Amino acid sequence: MRLRSVPLFLVFCPFFFLIQPAGAQMRLTYSNFFPPTHVHSQLAESWCKEIEKQTHGEIVFNYFPASTLTRPQQTYIAVAKGVADIGMTAIAYSRGRFPVLEAIDLPMGYTSGVQATAVANQVLERFDPEELHNTEVMYLHAHGPGIIHTRNKPIHGLADLKGLKIRGTGTSGEVIAALGGTPVGQSMAETYQMLQRGVVDGSAHPIEANNGWKLGEVAKYMIQNFSSGYTTTFAVFMNQKRWHQLTPKQQEIFTRINKKYALKHGQAWDEADEKGMAFFLSKGGTVISQTDEESKRWAEKSSVLLEDYVQSVAKRGIDGKTIVDFIQTRLQQP
């Protein structure tokens, strides 16, 4: 059988077919660990659709929720290497990889998802972390205050918490330890059964999880330790090569829509917190508020994590105190 001859320009130009002709359609993959029914998966899909609409179909997406394309712990690297073009994941899933952004998750005393999301993006803009420079960051978002819930013991003071086994991972586990509890590092997916069976005495989680993960069915008490409230930062990354294949006009559309959706995610976290509180109360849950004096005690106990962070990142040549001070200043602003 005769082989058909190949034009010489194709032999010496192996990247010929990778060039994006003007006006051609670009198809991007988007990996997200949130399940399709979760509001932050639905918002990600909405983001895709809005970009498709604003670019008049020049950009289209294949969307993969529920970790069907990449595992959440591997999403950042997968995007950097081009396994996925875009990905959403939690910064905490890659501990140590994002030393600047990890400051956001510290127990700063967050009061809402909108506030935490705004601060997260301000940190991104102000410090432009080198740790992110091998991807193009679309935007960050963060949930409302993570606080302590217990299954059958009310917590009125630090003495009540001492020795209790409280589910918490990453920053939330460190907060539990600083407050005198015993952190149990299991995933949110395992929390319901652990509370139900009494494997743990409680859990540190945002209020939204009482409804989103139905933890309000197995936790009877909510301790409003907002002064030591932590958050979890989520990021949407894009592969740099794919970003640079976009036209300037398309990049402008992405940037404009990103600002809009960062706020949408923050608002969604707060709306989810409202639903979580309503569900918790509907199941007979009891909310325990704190006096100003007790609140200060919890803040002082958890502040050791801020000091530890500053010392830890200093070993990597990062001025952690400046980052912490910046966040605390932003939190004091209306």
C-alpha cells in the first residue's frame, strides 16, 4: 500500500494544528469537586454559561463536577499541567503549597461569607502571591465563620471544651487544639455518622453545613464562637497557556465576569448559612451565644495560630505579619 506524501511544512511545524484561528471556537474543560446539586457547583456552571453567552459561543465548556476529572487535592497541579483547563478547589487541600493564601483561613473572627470572600480577593490583589504564578487565578471565595457544634454537651466556656473530641481538619483542627479540645481529622463526608454514633463529641464547621450536610440532625448545640471563627478559601484557576490563547477582548470578558461571580459565591455562602441556621433550629437545636468577656478569651486562645503562621512562613522568606495585619485591618472596615 502506498503511503500518501506529507507536505514538508507539516513535518517541520508540529504545532501547526495547535494554532487557534481567529474567530474559531475554543473548548475548555472545568473541573470542580463540589457535587452538581451544590450551590457552588451550580454557580460554576452558571459562570461557564455566562462566558459562553458573552463571547457569543467563541468559548464553550465541558464541565466536570464531583471530582470526575481531577481529585480536589490534585486540581491545582492538574490545571497547571493542562490536565484540566480550569479548576475549583479548596486551598486547604494542598497545605503548604499556598503559604500566603493560607493566612486567609486563620481564625480572624470572620462574620460572613461576603466579608471573607472580599478579604480573600483583596489579599490576592495586594500581595500577588508567587505561589500562584504558574496559573491564572480567576477569583477566590470563602465561607462564613466556622464555629463549634456539639452533639449532646452545651459549651459555655473553654473549660467545657477541654478534652472533647471535635471533628476538624486543617485550620479548623488547629483551632480546636488551640482552644483545648481534641481535634479528629476526618472529612466532612464522614462527620454525620461520627456525630450520630458518638465517635466524636462535636464538629467545627460553617453554619451552612447543618443543612447542606444535614449535620443539624445530629448536633444539638451551636456555640457562636465568632471571635475565633475561621474560614476556608476556595480558588478558581485557569491554565496559563489557555489563558494566553484568549484574545484581549475575551480576557476582558473573563475578568469582568470573575468579579461578578466572586461576590455571587460570597452571597451564596451567606444564604446557605441562613438555611443552615433555619434547619438547625427546626431540628430542635440550641444556639449558645457568648459574652464579650468569653469571646475575648476564645480570641486570645486562638491567636496563637496567627503567631505560629508568622513564624512558619518566615522560614520561606514571607512576611506573614504584614499579611495578617492587612487582613485584620480589612476586617475592621465596614
